[in-house]
Amino acid sequence: MDSELREVFGIPVSELYEAACGPDASPALARAMELRSFLALTEEQVARVRDRVHADMRPDRDMGELSADQLRFDAQWLEAALEARDGYRTALGELLRTMPTLDQRPRPVRMTQLRATTTLAPPAAPAPSRAGAARPRRP
């Protein structure tokens, strides 16, 4: 799925891992790279079991060394690894499918703060010395 990752994020997978570790990494990128790591691990497990079964079944191998129990165990192991692989592929595919394309992603907006400056007009006439003072009550 490396080609899909490159298509969605616009850079090679090796650079995506570096970007995912950066302070500005998006949660989607971090999840995508985590899923890719899990997928790579399960694909390695599938390959190991496949290679072990092929080695056990090679034509020049002594038939007396074959073990039905061992082959059953390998089949169960292979089934589990393939299910995990399919699950990770599905999850990664879904994540990539729901992400906006590069041209649809919002670009960072640089905000500038405007400053308002005003000057107050001088008062028309000076205020009386008792302006705003409470008047005494007359009886």
C-alpha cells in the first residue's frame, strides 16, 4: 500500500515516517504510518510461515519427517497472520479513502492582528468642578 500512501500524502514512505515523528504531524499521518508498520510486520509473519511450509514440503525432504500436527499448527498460524494482514489493509485503506486529497486540504492561514488607533477629541468646554457630585437634599 506504499503507492497509496505516497499518492495521498505526496511524499515517499521513508519521508512519511520522518514526518510522522515531527511536532507538526497530523493524527491521520501518525495512524497511517502505525498501520503500515503493523501491516509490514504481519506480512513478514505470513512470509515466514509460507517459507517454513515450503521447506517442510520440498520434494527432496524425507517423508518420515512430515508432521500433520506441525502442518496444522502452521496452517492456524498462517490463517491468523492473514486475517491480521487483511484487517490492517482494510483499516489503512479506509483511513486513506476518508482523507481529503492534497488539493482539498486546508492550507495554513496566517492571521495578522489589526490594531485600531484613535485619538479623542478635546472636550468642548471644561466640566464644572462639582460635575457628577450628588446634591444635598433640602428639607
